[in-house]
Amino acid sequence: AVAKFEAVIGGSESASLAVASYGHGTAMLALSRLHANEGKFGSALEHLQRGIKSVKSLVEAKGQPASLSSSACALKLLGDLYTFGSSLPASLFGEDEDCANDNLDCCHHDDNTVSKLSFASKGGEAYTKAWQTHNEREAKCDVSSDSSLLSAAALFDVGTSLLCQARILASSLGEGTGGGTKSSMLDMPSKCPGIRGRIDQCIEHFRKAIEMEETFAPAWCGLGSALCYKDTLLAQHCFCRALQIDKASPENWSNLGLVYADRGIVNASSEALDALTCVADTPFMWIGRALLLEDESVKVDESSLLVSEESSLSRASDAYRAALQVANHPVALLGLSLTARRLGLSQLMEEQNAMYSESAHLASKRESHLALSVHLHLTGPYNVGSTALDSIHRSEVARDRFANGDGTTGEETLDLPNVDDTAKLLEQLSLDCVEQDDSEELKSCNGGVAMATVLKQSNEAMGSVKSLAQTAASSSDVTATKEDASNGLASARLRARLHPDNGEYFLNFAKELAKEYTSLEEPPASSRAIV
């Protein structure tokens, strides 16, 4: 379809140009969603930009019929393209030179977040123009039977864009970190005026949409999502009203189930997730189950605390894995990382089979590290808990390599985390209660049961990395090897082997391979073919 649309756009026939431009933009949005689901975020953004270029040429075209060049449909599609960018990692957007001219109304954030916010805010502008275009047509023509529904849908789009912008800012401030960071959804509006202003605006637009069409279920669902930043009880009522109107919407069921879980209403949450299972196959039905199982792990009888806790966390891990089979959702990745490396695993099996226990424990740690790496790639280093856990992971890996005789590869290659920075991150979490054995103390940690359980190992891991840093600093062999291996094929090969999840290291390895083989006076045919 894309090839055919591009053939028309590249031709000279103007009669079909507008239709081809609109179709090309629609196809680019569909491909972008497909690539994003597959984890190809760079390709997803590229397709969005190509679609935006086509639709903007349609909207800004002169001499085209008004029904095409200035239609609300084209502006709506342009808004969809920009707004979908809010689901992509902020690291893709880089520094946007046009951001300085944008009135983004937000507190200080990193350049990537500001650029992503600027991109998404253009979607809100397009939606607003679409709404205004619809109102102008209503003033000129007779009001059709579905006029109120179209107005409500346009207002809903504007509110959705504002909500996405608020979530971009909240994510960059570590929303959901827990612990002592005060980063819940209810805390976010007080942290940034940009979040507070956008939430208030999107609530206003959702309410106007409901006034236009009281039975428009998406507006009730959007209002509930926005009210989660202000009042979860009101949000719950909105989701219930949305379900009264449309019981086939997976968004309504998943939001209601997660709100119930957050408020500790276990039975109601379980019922909502059961209903969601019958409606659609989404990752949230498994994420909700996993959250309930994590809470269940600390609500057990003290006589069988370890066994019951291990059983609940094991089932929570399985639920997160099931969610990841549906989609690579960041919450599922973080949940799997936290629940996979369970402290009780080795203790339960040690007496029965020490060798199996050790192997299972190492496998769970590797799975945890891999899931966390992908999570950080998707979301960035904004969650204090996940960033601290990543430092602990890397310190453990470095410790194991030193123990296996790989410590002579240099501190940089081993990717040792900064001990002081990690200690500050752990201090921000304020998880002193994890040193207690009482389950009630663990329950008081807002960071979550799994996070509190995993971070019990932080002191041991950070002590190990301090020793590693001292060893690396005092070893002349390490220093010499680091200098010798800073460049060249051997260093690139080593980095790629030690960091298999880092694409940049593999690109550098390929570059060094090309240099090596092209420098040969008479490279063999096999080497020439590889290059």
C-alpha cells in the first residue's frame, strides 16, 4: 500500500494527490505501531515522521478542495501521528532546536524529555484545529444527527493528547518509583506545574466531551485516567460509568481492575481482571494478577512465611512472563526483573539440592538483569529504584568476572557503577524497613514488595563493588591492559562479548572488523565477502 501511495505522490496527477497523501499517512501510522510492538522504536519514529510529512503537505496545500486540504479528518490523522510518539522512548528524540520556541509550560527536564514533549504537543495542536474546523462547519451547515458525537470525539482527542503530555513529564520525574521518593500518581501534580496544568486541562476537555455526548464511553475512561492524579475514588466511579456504557472495552476493565488493586480491593480487582480476560488479550490482565500476587506474598501465615512468599512471587513472575508474551510492556519488564531474583529461592532448595539451587538462583539473576536492561532501554534512567537495581546487577556481574579471572580487562570494560551514586539512589528510596523481618514493615514500603525484597541484597553488592574498585585502582596490570585495550579489534570483541545487550558495542565491533580486514594486503575471498 505504501509503495502505491508513494507512486501516486511522486507522480504529476494532482487529482489523486490528496487521497494518496492521506492514505500514505494512515499506512505510516499502522507501520509505526507494528514496529513499536516489535521493539523497533527507531523505525517506528522514522515512519511517523514520513507520515507527518505527507499529511502536513495535505493540510498546508494550496489550491486543493477545502473538503480535503482543510478537513478535520486530515488534522485528526496528523494529531494521531504526533501523539503516538509519546509511547516511544525519550532517547530517540534527542535535542530539538525548535523546543526553545515552544511554550511547553513545564519545569526543568532533560533535553530528551523536552524534545519528546514538544513532539507530542504538536498532536494536541492538530487535534485542537480539527475541533475548530468541525465547529466552523457546524456554524455554516445544518447540524447532522451525529454532530454531538463528533464534537465529543474531537474534545476527547484533545484531552488524550494533554494526558499523554502529562505522563511524559511524570515519567521523567520517576513516577511509580515508590519508597520514600513520593512519586505516586497523586504526588506528581505537586512536583511540576506542567503536570498539574495539563491534568486540569484534560479533565476539563473530557467533561466537555461528556456534556456533548453523555454516553460516550471513551470520555468517561479518559476522565477516570486523568482523575487518577487527583482522586482515585472518583476515578473508580468514572471507570464504572464507562463500563455501564461499554462492557466490551478492554481499557475500561483494565483501568478499573488496576484501580481496585491499588486501593487494596482484592476481590473486586480479581473479578475485573477475569472479565478483561473474556474481552481481549492484553498485558494488563496479567500485570494486574502479578500485582495482586505480590501483595499476597506478605499477607501469609508467619509459620510458613518463606514458602508462601516464594510461591506467590514465583506465580507473580509467571504472570509477568505471560504479559510479555502479549506485549513488551515496561511495567511487565520491571515486575519480572524484581520478582525473578527471589531471595527465598536458594534458601528453600539449599537443603534438598544445593547444586540445583545455585543454578536456579544464577538463572533467575540473569533473567532479572536482561528484563531490567530492556526496561531501562524503553523508559530511560528516570525510575530511581530500577536505576539502583541496575547498578547492583552490574556490580554483581563485575564481581563474578573478577572471581572468574576476567578482572584484568579494565574497570571501564567491566562497566563498574559509581558506588557513591548508587548509595545516593538507595538513600532516596528510604527503604530502611527492608532490614526488618516483620512482614508488616515490608508492607509499609511504598516501593512494592518485590523491590523491598530485592534491595535487601544491596549492601552486600555495593560492598563487593567497592572492593572491586579498590582492586582495579591498585592493580598496575589492570591499568596497563586498559590503556592497551582502549582501542582496536580485541577491545571491541571483548566489549561485545561482555555486553551482549548493547547494540553500540556490536556496531563498533563490526567497524573494527572492517578496518582489520580492509587493512590486509591480500585479504582472502572469505574475508572480503564478510566485509
